[in-house]
Amino acid sequence: MISSLNEEETILINKIDLKSVLPLDFPLSINIEVTNACNLRCVMCPREMSSKQVGFINFDLFKKIIDECGNRKLKKIILHKDGEPLLHPELSEMVRYAKKANAADILSLTTNGILLDESSAAKLVESGLDEVCISIDAADPKTYEKIKGQNAYEIVESNCEKLVKMKNKFPFITVKFIRMKENKNEELEFMKRWEALLSISTSHYWDWGGAVTDSSIDKNKTTNLPCDTLWYSMAVNWDGTVSVCCVDWDSKGIIGNVSKNSLYEIWHGEKLHNIRKIHLELKAQTLPVCTNCTYKESGSREEIGTWLLNNKETVLNI
């Protein structure tokens, strides 16, 4: 399961007037990939095409990242990028460490929910997790299997129902539905199934720069405007390499390594500076990681993208 900017993070960032805080001395939001291993093969996910080695983040490396974030107090840390985070045997301990370090206002997790049984959910609650987003993407077992590659709808549904009973302990629980041709007739049914119980996030399908091309019914167009994500977030892979954003599924946008440098040094480093500069020169399509990217639809980027263009000198002064 590959990461996505969930609706709650979008709202969180939108509540902040980026124009009033840029340039940032440190990112507002960071994805930490605890693992890129996964127990599903979703049709809209390019993970199987990735050349990345599969692995799990070392706890000592995780601590190094969190210790630096604790000194900065981010708005949000998402313990997910590529893969299924609940496959990591030390996930609860990681959540506890990050929470104790007061590393972010919100500590979040995105999961497919298969392993989120009553026991693992209780551990995460006890560890201090603030929110969990469960990607379901279907309202019918057959559709779920067609999309996810596994007959596990009833398991996920049951786990979600158990979470409902823990809502007083979990501050925020979201079920997610990505629109695509496989589920195009099920969005309303999905909404009716969960709207009275949990928060719902629906989103368009994007094709990961053309890596996945045959599932979209709601594809956004690319835009040459600068991507504001470069100015408020970045993503750490399980091996310590740092990607320019969470959509970098094949490590084509590596800007540093936290095993060698601090997040602060990478945030202020030459590689990220040059990528921002290329975006401001309206040449993002020349970057392998950004080519044909539909991650941020043109509509949502117009205002902030135009502002970035009009304030080049200011926003490059990081």
C-alpha cells in the first residue's frame, strides 16, 4: 500500500496560511516509512514495480529521526509511506517513543486494516496514536478482492467495527475510498455503510506519474505550477534515504540520508534547493520524480503555486 496525502493532512495544512509562514526552517509534516513490505497487491499501487529493496526501519534510526523532530515539534508525523506499517513488529513501541518525545501535534497511521485486530488496536491506543486512516476502497467483498488482490473484506470490516467501540479512546478514525473504475458504483453505498460510525475520506485516483494507467475514472491533469509540498513536507524511507515527497515510490527523488545528515541539513540542502528552483522555473516535468505527476491537482495548486512564483526570492531563502 503506497502512501497518499489523506484528507485530514490536507485540512491540517490548509488551515495554515502557507503564505504567512514560508519559508519554513523545518517541515510541518513528515512521512516515516516504517516498512515498504505489504500484504496486499492493490491495482492502483505501483509498489510491485518498484526497484526498492524491501525492508524495515531500524529502531535506532527511527529514534534518531524522532529525537530531531522532538526538538522542532512538527504539525504531523505519518508513520507510513510505501507498504503496510502494521507488519513492523516494533510499531507500537515506535508510536510510544514518538509520543513521549512530543515530536508532533498529530501522530498518524495509514493502514489497510487487515492486521488491525482488537489486540493491535489496543496496543496502538495505549501507545498514544492520535489517528488512524484505513484504506478500504470498496463496499462489496468481490470488489474489494478485485482491487486489493485478497479476499479480506470481512476481516477489515470486522476490525473497523471493533474500532468503532474504541472511538472514545481513539481521537480520530477515518475509512478511505479512492475512486476508480472498479468501484465506481459503490461510493454511495460506502458512505451509507460508514458515515454514521466513522469519518470518511474520499479521493481521486492518480496514476503515479503514469506507472499505473488502467484504473482511473477521475484522473487529474498535470500542471506546471510549483508544488507547494516541497515547501512544507518530506518523507523518510525505511533505509534512511529521504525522498522529496511521499509520492516518490521508486526513489527517484532522493535528497539525502538521515544516517549521514540531520533532517535540518537535508531540508536546507542543495538537492532540495535545486528541485524547488526547477519548480519555480516551471520545469518540474524535467524531474524524473515529478514527470506527469497528478498528485496535487491543478485546482488546489493554482493559488499557492502562483504565489510561490511571485515570491521566488523569498521562498528560496531557506
